[in-house]
Amino acid sequence: MSLLRVLGRPMLASIFIAGGLDTLRNPHRVAGLAEPVVRPVTGRLRALPDRTEDSVRLNGAVQVAAGLLLATGRMSRPAALAIAATLVPTTLAAHRFWEEEDAGDKSQHRIHFLKNLGLLGGLLIAADDTGARPSVLWRSRHAAHDLRREAHIARRAFKAGAGPAAAAGRARAKLSH
């Protein structure tokens, strides 16, 4: 694994681990902000908790768990996708700069919105990063191709050997009579 990956993944994950831990400990701090985003989502997805604080805690737990996986390089691609999925509602709930009246607040929320957008981009890149190894899809396609090629070679070898073997068998049968 390259030095950039070894250093970059924990750096990217750190903000999600820290933020997720804070959200797990103090969900009430963000529950009010999250309410307008959580309610429509929980109405559509029955698997999510009904209470906003519980949904916020779940979001924090996913960020911590996936952040640790990303930081350690274990299952880093699905972990990056999981964090990305939590970042979208978090950003939409906490940084609605378009609704701010005060110019200073609007500017701060826009900065944080764009920061989260940049983090989302980094997570998407991490989710696509195979660590210089071929992806599972690439490996499965090539394994299938190799299997087809081997089957074709075996079929040709069988056909090539079957004709002479049959002739030898017929000749032996004639000689033994």
C-alpha cells in the first residue's frame, strides 16, 4: 500500500470518527437541525428509527464504525460509501446556507457546505480506490474469461485426441479378432 493511502485514509476518516463520537454522546445538539431532513427520510424508510435523536445517533454510529474501517484500510471502499451516505443528510441538515438571512451566517454555512462537498468528493475517490489492485469486478471478469479459454483448449484437446484414439481402438479390435 502506498504511503499516500496509509496517511490519507486516516486523515480523511478522522473528522467522521470525531464528529460521529460527538453525535453519539450528544445527539440533542444536532437533533433540532436534523429534524427537517430526518422526518421525510424516516417516513419513507421504515428501517430507520422514528425519533430524530435515534436517527442522529445511528448516523453517528455509522460514521464512527465506517471511519475506523476507512482509517485502518479494512473494507475501505464500502466504508467510504457508508460515510458518504451519512454526509449528505448531515450537510443538508446543518448547512442550509440558502436559508440564512444574515450575511455572516450565510458565508459560514456556505464554507461548511463546500467543505463537506469536498469531503464527499474525497470519499467518492476513496470508494473507487482499489489500492493498485484490480477490483473484484475486473478479477471476476478475467477469471471467467480464463475459464472460457481453458474450456476451449480442453475441448480442442479432447477432439484432437478422440479421433486417433477411436482409430487405434478400432484397429486393436480388428487385430484381436
